[in-house]
Amino acid sequence: MKLLIVCILLFILQDSEAASAPSTATWKVYDDNHDACILMEATIGLNLSYVLQGGSVTKYAYIPVPSTVAVNPSRSSCKTNITAGNRTVLSQVLHIDFDANTDPGWSIEFAFTQDSDFHASDSEFSLYSVTVVANYSTRLSNFSGIDPKSQPGIYTPSFDFSSLEPSIIADEIYANIHYSYFCASSRVFPINEDSNAGRTAWVTLKNIRVQAFAPAHTTKFGDREICPDDQTDRDIVPVIVGSVLSGVVLITLIIYLVYRARQPPAVLYLTNPESHFEDLGVMKAEKDDEEEDDSSRIHIGHPNRVAKHLHEPSPGSSATYDNAGYIE
């Protein structure tokens, strides 16, 4: 019992720690029936390459994405086709814009799919593409040495379908459509690592929780599928609690069955008149009655039979000797 109490307290503590995690921005994309097809929350950072004025040196700038970013419904979609390399991929898209007053021209687009080429299936989704548009002119302090008149930079993913991993991020961020992918750890994923295919960039995702291709009538996240980096010893607490509870139920069942087996059929019939123990109880009671009747019928001799030599004949009568020495 003490072990059970300790396990329950640990489980409650684990939930309270999860609840106290830093809050992050949350975004949703709705379909025509106002059901959420994409739900996502995350702390996002961008590591973007840029070329110094003169075009000879490449540097990198880290941009923390503010929590004020918001979903752009007109550019988000629950069903659209996206060109990925030389293929067309049926996708769902979450498009978020930075604050138009402080960071106009900045946006991030996340694309999800159920395509088997991207570690997905009819029952699973994956995040396979991240695209960033960066308006350098609003963040000149972050892009030191850049030409102030530079055009906004567009960072798009590159896909190599000849490899086993055409999208590295898709091999990491995926889950069942009825569940949400969750990872509190900070993870860095490439947007594009091939400088020949375009500007190189990486995205950092922390405290990410995402669900795409959500079933109809979805309004909130499904249960979490935790990423490998977050699967620590604390995750065995629910298993321990469940095992202890199962053990308690099993022991109780065994005790009950043993107790029931030791009861006579008549008692079991009293507790459940509809059971098959009714016939057994009646049969045993009738057998006991028969044995009692048989024992009452056993006598020694006949109550009216008397030895002849003990019989005194009345005066004047002659004695007769019949019936083998006995008279009735």
C-alpha cells in the first residue's frame, strides 16, 4: 500500500512539473467545418545565413521568434499541394507571420504530410518542410554588415529523394494522427544545408507540441508521443503505477476465488440463487435427510417378539412351542 501511495505521488509530481513548463505560443489551422486540422505550439529560433555587403563573406544571424507571431489563415491550409523537388506532395500548411508593425515581411511556413517518402502513412503525419522569409531591413542589428537595401531572403528546404532521408526533420518529427508529437528538449534541424541549392539555414525547436491531419471534430491536442530525447526515467512512473494497481487487482481476485472455492454449495446458492450451485445444495440437503431417515429405521429384534421361555402362560393353558422357540 505504501508503494502504491508513493507511485501515485510521483505521478502527480510529474504532471505538476509538466504543467509548470514555460508557456509557448499556440497556433491552429481550421478547416471549413471549423475543426482544427493543425495544432502547434513551440519556442522557435532561426539561424540564417547572409552575405556581407560586397558579396564575399557569409555570416550567420540567430533570430529568436517572438511569441507575438500569428497564424495567417489565408496562407494556411488543411489540404494543398506543394512542390518538393520534382514531386508534388499533398500537404497541410501552417503559415505564421511576424508582427506587421515591428517585423513586417517576416514569416515561417511549416508543411506536414502523410506521404510515405517522408516517414508518414495514412495513420501518421510528419513535419517535412520549413520555409522562412526574412526581411533583413527590419533587423539590421542582427544582420551586421549586410547591405541595408538587400532584398528579403527566402530560405527553402532542399530534398534528396535518392537518399534514405529526403527530409531530416521528417525523420524526427512525426506521430500518429490521433496523437501529438511532444519534445521539450531544444533540437536543431536543417532547413537547407546545401549552399548550392540556396541560402543555408537551421531552425531550433523547443517545447514543441504539434499535431497535423487531426481527425474530425478535433479541438485540442491528442495525447502526447514523447520524443526520444525526453524519454527519461520519469517516464516509467506511470508504468510502475499501472503495474502496482494491476497487481492489487490480481491479488484481490485470487483471494476472492480461493474464498469462494472453500464455501459449501448451499452458501454459494444463498449469495446467488440463479447459479448452478442451487442443484448441488438441494441434492446435498436431500442426501443428508435420507441418511438421517435410514439411521432411524435400524432396530435390534422385533418390539413384539419375546423369547418363549420368558413367556408365562396363563393358568390352565397348555404351552405350545411353535415358531422356532419364539411366539408372537
